[in-house]
Amino acid sequence: MEPQIIHRSKHCISRKNISPNALQILYRLHRKGFIAYLVGGCVRDILLERTPKDFDIATNATPFQIKKLFRNCRLIGRRFRLAHLHFKDEIIEVSTFRRSINPDEDTCTEKNSTNKHALYHVRDDNGMVLRDNLFGTPEEDALCRDFTINALAYNIADFSIVDYSNGIYDLNQRIIRPIGNPYVRFKEDPVRMLRAVRFSASHNLTIEPGTWDAICNLSSNISFVSPARLYEEIQKLFMFGFAEPAFELLYKSGLLSVLFPDFTVWMSLCSTNINLIKNNLNSLDKIYNNGASVSQALFLAGFFGPYIEDKAILNHRNGIANKLALENACNDFMKEICKTTTIPKRIIGMLHSVLAIQHSLYKTPSHRPHLIVIRPEFPDALMYMQLKETISNENMLSINWWNNLLKQPELLASFVQQTRKKTAKKRRKRRSKQKNTEKAKDKN
């Protein structure tokens, strides 16, 4: 199959848009006689006039040949061996062109390893690829990729774009389309369904109708993916400024109900719950797009906080103290969520702290506010409080009180001094009591 070649004069990619470290790698591979392409999302993003987050390179050099050429190379990966080239300010991923196994030789599964390629290519009984170490040609490599818009390659030899999958057309039409049969591609790797949702939400692209039908029909397959990998993908979906549109697509496709079944049931009980979550995610998007970062604890609070707080209220109504009710609700949430997604216990602990401090924030004026301000969860807790108030506006006085306090460092300093004086007095009293006790013992 002959690729479509888009010459330099007919595309907008310039070497000025490419990382100097990536250019250095491309040039060295080319000078040594290897094919060297810039591939994947960086090519797509530059063509869409967006700034790439990272740069990936594909070549016909094997991983060990790459390692010989670059002293800063580290080989990683089990499913497919990759080379990571470490620079001071970034890591460039370099992969060897790969290929898919032919259908007539694809008999290797976890239970059946009689195939001659068993060492290099393994699928499970559901058709999901577990290991894939078959090297191939540039064409085979392009056709192995998930979507046509991600299969474009920039050739450093003549600065042209190489297109084997009609990706340029789909990019111009702003369409997300898998390479090949979407049902087969999503069974090979169900995470591709989440990636389709992510690209649609982040780049304002439309998922092609046949592809959307496949996602809706195969949404249950997402449960085959490891929980740790799912948590990584969920962070990419919700923490980078496009959480609300991603949420809409996950909900409509049925992926959300597979990932978080109990949460989805709670959310579907009434429109107020859905609107609350949408509002929180929209606010998180604004925070990120205004240049601030969103922590994992704040994201989880914005997404799952109302659900956990509802469970805590129910526990309290059943006669459990407020503090223990919230703790039990967080523990129950962790048990629910870990069935599909592994959230680190440390992050769940931070989420619990953000929710637990809310009652203290509503009590204004606070008796000792500086002791609350210095707590590590305070910034996220105040932000979460503000998220909730964008709908109700019932406690804006408390929010304004804390914001005004933060603008007055002298006032905070005075609170600190007062507390130190009180603490010093208590210590003196304790010491004097101890001395009096010791004297009484000596007399006896």
C-alpha cells in the first residue's frame, strides 16, 4: 500500500514546533542510515495548531541499536519494548516499527501458547492484546495505531507527512475513527474507548457514528483492564481542563456505569445530583484553564465528594456520629471503587481530610483559623467549598471570610502569636505543678 505523501509546502509542521531534543534524535538516526519518523499525538497536535505535551519517535532501528547510539537510553516495557531517552528537561520515547500478527497465525492465548509467536504476541480469551513484540515496517506500524488521526508520521528525511490511513482527511473533518474494525480494535485494547472519549473531549472532535456504536456496545469490556491502568486513564480524562465534556460522553456511552456502578446509580436518582457533578467538573475545568493545577484530591472531591457526603449523612441518620459516619462512608467508597479502579490509599486519605475539614470552614469567625490554614488539605478544602457554593450560594459569607483572612497575613500572624502565648502559659503552669509535686515528695 502506497502512502499519501504531503510535501513540506502543503502542511504547517515546522522544525520550530518540534523539541530540539527530538530533532537531535531524528537527525542522528537519519545520519546512521535508519528511517526516523516523528509520530503520534505530537504530529496531530501540531497540525491542529496545538502545543504537543510530548514527542514520540518511531524508527526501523531495534531497541538495542538505539541503545548503542544514545548513552542516555533506557529500555523499558514488556508488552512492547521501548527506548526512553532521558534529557535534562524531558524524556523522548523512541519505538521500533511494529506489526500486528496475521489472523491465521493468531492462535496464542494465555491458555494456549503453541504458536511460534507466543513469546512475542499474546492475547487473552477476550481478544485483548497482552504482549506485542513483533517488529515491522513503517506501514505496518502506522496500521497498528489506534486512530487514523494518530497514525500520521513526520519524515525528517524530507520534512514530509506520511499518511497510510487517510488520517489527514479525518483530521480536516475533525473525526475520530479507529484503524480497521472498531469492534476488533476495542476488544484488542478496551482503553482505546477511553482514549476516543478523551480525544473527542479535549480536541473538540466528533466520534464517527460506527465507532460510537461500538463503544456503546462494548462498554462492559472496560472492566477487563487492570485497575491501576484505569486510574491513570481516568486522571487524563478529568484533570486537564475537559472533564465536563468527557463526563458527558462517558455517561452517554455506558462506560461510566461500568467504571463506577454505585456512583452512577446514585447520580441517576435525581437530576440535581447530575447537575451538581457537572457543575463541579465545569468549575475544575475553569481552574485548570486559568493556569492553576488540579490535585488528585480536589478532583476526587469534586467528582465523588457529594456522593460520599450523602452516604455520610445517611450513616449519621442511622445513629453514627458525624466523624465516624464520614470515615465509614470513605471506607465504603474505597471498597466500591477498587473493584474497577485502584486509587492509592494516600489519595483516599487526602480526600477524607478535604471532606472532614468542611464543617470547620463553615464555622466563622473561626476561633483559631491559622491552625486550619496551615493544614496541608486546606487549599483543596476551601476550593471544594467554593465549588459547592457556585450552585447554592448559601455559605458565601464563610468563603468570603476565609478569602479575606488569607489576604491579611498580619492578622494571621497575630493569631499565631496569641496561640504561642497561650501555649507558653500552659507549659509554665504544667512545669510549676510538676515542681510543686516534686517538692511535696521530697518533704515526705
